[in-house]
Amino acid sequence: MAAKGIGDIMKQAQKLQSQMAKIQEEMAKKTIEGSAGGGMITVVANGKQEIMSVKIDPDVVDPHDIDMLQDLVQAAVNDALKKSQEMVSSEMSKVTGGLGLNIPGLPF
């Protein structure tokens, strides 16, 4: 009887793993935008936490204040990555039922 229970658990784990792999694949195709400076800097990231693009409004470029530009780019990148992680976490929780699983290699 116990062997059947373990077999069922293994099947469930394999199904969960398959669903999570499918979501990871889908998330790699989805993008999310982060911004800073009221939209003066926008950064697009995908669900794999890769930066896809960076756009800088020419009006924010001041050769005498490069530090501000760097700070805005950093803030926009961090915003995009945070939103990307939240997007992936939200999708994964649909599969895991909000179990709060922390599985190595998964971005949540």
C-alpha cells in the first residue's frame, strides 16, 4: 500500500516539475517594463531576468551630471527585474498552489 502512495507522490512531483518547466519557458517569452525618473529611463526585462532593452530620454542626459543618469538607469533596471521576478513568482504560485516552494534554479 505504501509503495502505491510513493508512486502517486512521484507522479505528482513529475507533473509539477513539467508544469513549472512549461511556465519557465513561457516566462522567458514575456517581458515587463521598469522605469525611473518619471519614465525618463525605461528598461525591459524578460521572465528569465534578462535585460532586453534600455531606453534613455535625451532630455535626461546632462554631461555635467552623469551620476544622476547612472542612478536612474540602476533604479530602472532594479524596477524591471523586481517586476519580472514578481511576474514569474505569480505564475509559479498558480502551479504550486502558493506552497511557497523554494526550488533551486527557479527565480522566486
